[in-house]
Amino acid sequence: MFKIAAFVFVALFTGCASLDSSPPKYVFEAWSKSGVKPTEVRKDMESCGYKNTTLANDLNESEVVSAERCMQNKAYSLDTSSYRPNNCYGQNSPYLCNRLWGGKKPQLVPVRPGSQ
């Protein structure tokens, strides 16, 4: 009985430990183009309509489609491999989390001093 319990414990522990809980990339890190530095990526993103190049969660759906198409037309590729259900949550998650794992654009709630 002890061996079975130990096996189950080890199996569960190693299964949970194998989940990569590192945060998803910032959006400007997810776009890539050979030989282009992050500062250039951000400039190209801004020229394509991205306002917030870190999370890009301030765009509506049509703005996202337009901005992504513009980046693809500039020969960028989008790597979404760092966006997983176990690290895509919260109101301030990158828009790619919402696009890939459901949900709508997050509603950002302004914090006012003394409102707590």
C-alpha cells in the first residue's frame, strides 16, 4: 500500500512540476524578424497601430487584425508558443492570451489614490 501511495505522490508531484509557469512573452518579444532589434520591433509595431507594445491589450478586435496584418506585411512572424492556459490570466494579460485562450479584451480598471 505504501508503495502505491508513494508512486501516486511522485507521479502527481512530477506532473505538476513539469508545467512551465514562466510568464508569457511581451508582445514586442513575440514578433520577430531576422536581424531586427527589439527597439526596431517596437517602432514597427507603433507604425502598425499598436499603442502599448508590451501587452497590446488596449486594442479592439478590428485594430488587432489590422495591426497583425501590417506586421506580417513587414515580414514579421508571430511566435505564440509562450502563451499557455496556465500562464495567461488576469486583467492585464497580453492580448494574445485572450485571443488564443478565449475571452474578450480585458477591462482595465483605473486605480485612484485612496479608493481602496
